[in-house]
Amino acid sequence: MTDETVFTRIVAGDLPSETIYADGTASAFLDANPVAPGHTLVVPNSPYRRLQEMPPEEASALLSTLYELVPAIERAVGADATTIVLNNGPEAGQEVAHVHWHVIPRFDDDGTLVEYHSLLEDGLDESERASIADAIRDEL
Ligand code: 5GP
């Protein structure tokens, strides 16, 4: 484990975020640079670098959280589907050394997202982010 990451600071409340879910082992918040409205990160509260470093029960709990959140996120933003990915190690494109599932809402005809092609050319402003986070929380 690393001692501190940007995500442990979010989980601790030391960095602002649109947190949509938190329990004793996992948290979820909107990605700061979303590739689609509702792009959410689901993380263990502890800063495991890679999936295989996690105790199996914590990995299972993380998957259970993902299982609960995905339909709520889809409903909240009216998505047709979701792309769910975990970049597991720096060579796979992992920039933050703290396990995180990306949940990326997908829409009919939105093209390919394999290379994280941005659907949001102009990004989202703070009030748009807040209202998306509210909508997801309302669906939980
Ligand atoms: P990775 O490339 O490691 O799979 O993805 C890291 C993700 O973390 C990126 O999508 C990036 O936008 C997001 N991210 C990095 N720093 C922050 C932050 O301070 N707050 C939030 N909410 N997301 C962040």
C-alpha cells in the first residue's frame, strides 16, 4: 500500500469532491476530468496500488459497491450502458496508484471509448457536476 494518494485525501474529506457513496471500505465520487457525464470512480478507502494487493474480502466488497452503483449511475444520467474499467498498474495507464474502477456512462452512437476519447469537449462546470452527483445519490 502507499501511505497517501489523492484518493485517500478525498476519502478523508481533505480534498473536495462530489462524493456519491461512502461506507467503511469503499467510496465513490465523480471523476474530476469526466469523459462522459456521470463518470464515477469507485475506490477502496485504503490505498492499495493494484487489485491483487487487496484482501479478497475487500475486493469483493468493492465489487458489491460497484454492483449497486452502476444501475443508479445509468438511471441518473439516462445512459444506455456503461464501460467499466480498472487500469491495473502504470503500464496499463494507471495514473493514480490507488485501485479505482472507472464507471463511464455510454450512450447510443457515442462512438468508441477504447482510448478514452472524450465525450465532453468543454467539460462540466461545478453546478452541472453537483446536479449529476445529486441525481446519482437520489437513485441510490
Ligand atoms: P487512471 O488513469 O489512474 O486510471 O485514472 C485516474 C483518474 O483520476 C483520471 O480519470 C482523473 O481524472 C482522476 N482524478 C485525478 N485526480 C483527481 C482528483 O483530485 N479528484 C477526482 N475526482 N478525480 C481525479
